[in-house]
Amino acid sequence: MEELQKTTRRNFIKAGGMVSAAFALNINALDAFANGRLQKLTILHTNDVHSRIEPFPMDGGRNQGLGGVARRSSLIKQIRAEQENVLLLDAGDIFQGTPYFNKFGGELELKLMSQMGYDATTLGNHDFDNGVEGFYKQLPNANFPILIANYDLRNTALANATQPYKIFKKSGLKIGVFGIGIELKGLVDPKNYGETQYLDPIAKANETAALLKNDLHCDLVICLSHLGYKYRTATVSDQVLAANTRNIDLIIGGHTHTFLDTPEDVKNLDGNITTINQVGFAGINLGRIDYYFEPYKSKKMKISAPYLINNKLEM
């Protein structure tokens, strides 16, 4: 345990340095937190876990020995024991990728996420692999909301089973979280998504973020995105979304299985910073971003680092 703490602290400091324009990340700021003048929020996140329940087998592959729900669960428990305000989020593609999905149809994945205390997820394209009805069938195993703002599901089995956003309250902070999904046409068999209607992700993100920030007065607005990090084409990505929206503080991304060592800051339409992060796939990494808020003001800063899920985390 002591070695784990030293390793994760060293990695966290090494990968830190992600700072918003409002603050300089320095000892004085962290001292202010220690003296109760700043409020801290820890965001943990995954994406594209793809039914990876056990670690990758020791077969000589590049990911051998990495991942595993038991290790991730132990790490999450440790972080929650150390931090007062924690949100655990996922950016979609929970399903498909191992025989566990073929055998149980997503039941095990959602049960384990519930046991780990996930606060919310969004829909990825592979979450439709057993059809809308197949996903709906597994929802009783999820004790967390499915957030999606740009899919119109009213004529499907998922009507009234998802919500566009949710507000979480942590020690006086209001955190608004919403979901944005990728266009399913061309990625998913039409019979699997049925009458799901895809809505413009940029328009819906702007609408939802404005509601959360301006009308509902959230201190932080987070988008769970399954659009993908970036493309060479004009396809809407997290980078495009960040640059063409307002009021989004953080985009937790998925779909492209991108390993970002540190989050990326993009200037939005107002010239403010929207941060993008994505941590690969298969539960190999657990993302972490710590935000520090100055009480009664909008100023905040952040530091970030991923945790590599490997056998050194077995406790």
C-alpha cells in the first residue's frame, strides 16, 4: 500500500500542471485548499471499457496484465477514502468485447459498475449491439443514470429510461453532467437502434450547457461525450465540440480509444477554456482530474493524471 501511494503520488505530480487561466498552480493555491479557502472536487472517469472484466491475459500482447475491474474497484475505494467529494463517470461503450457480454448480455458490466458506485454514464454505439431492447433489458442492473441529450428515444424501448443531464451536489458545489452521443447511422445496424433520432450534437450541447450554467447555476459543467477525440474529416469530434460551444468546462470523451497523458485545453466560443480528456479503452487507465474552487467565486484550477491499472494496484 505504501509503495502504491508513493507511485501514484509521483505519477500524479509528474502528469500534473493542467491549470486554468483563473489560477496559477502553485504552493500558495494548495496551501489555500489546506486552510479551507478552496473546495476540492475529484473526478474519476473511464471510457470504452468494452466488457473487460478481467485483466488482459499474459499472452505477450502489448496490454498483457493490464486492466481488471477488481483492481479498479480497489483503487476507487482508496481514493474515496482519501477524498471528500468524488464523482465517478463513464463515457460509453460499456458493452461488447469479451465473452462476458456474449454470455450475459451486459448484466455483469452494469452490476459491477453499480457496485463500484458510478454516478453516471452515456450511451456509446456498442451499447446498442443487442438492440435498444437489449440495453433496456439490462437497465434494472444499473443504479446510476444514463445521460444522453442528443438522441430522441421517445419511439423506442428506452423512452423515459434516459435523461439529458443530472446535477450532482458536493459540499455546496453544483456539478451539471450531460451526455452527447455519436451518429449511429453507418456504425450500428439500423435494426439495433430502431427509431432513435440523432440530433445535432453541437446545438444540443450548447442548449444543455447553457441551461446548466446560466439557468441552473452549476459551478462546473461536464459533457460525457462518445463523439471521439479528433478526426481528419469534418466529423464532429470532442475538439470540434469544445471549439464550437459555450459553458462546458470539461469533456470526458470516448469512442476513439485515445490515450491522453494529460488533458487538452481548447478555447471555446467565448475564449474560455474547455478541457478534453480520454483514457484509452478496456479499463487500462482510470482518469483523474482534481478541481479546486475558490468559495463564492467562479475561479477554479485543475490538476490531472491517469492511473495505470496493473498488478501493482492489487491490495
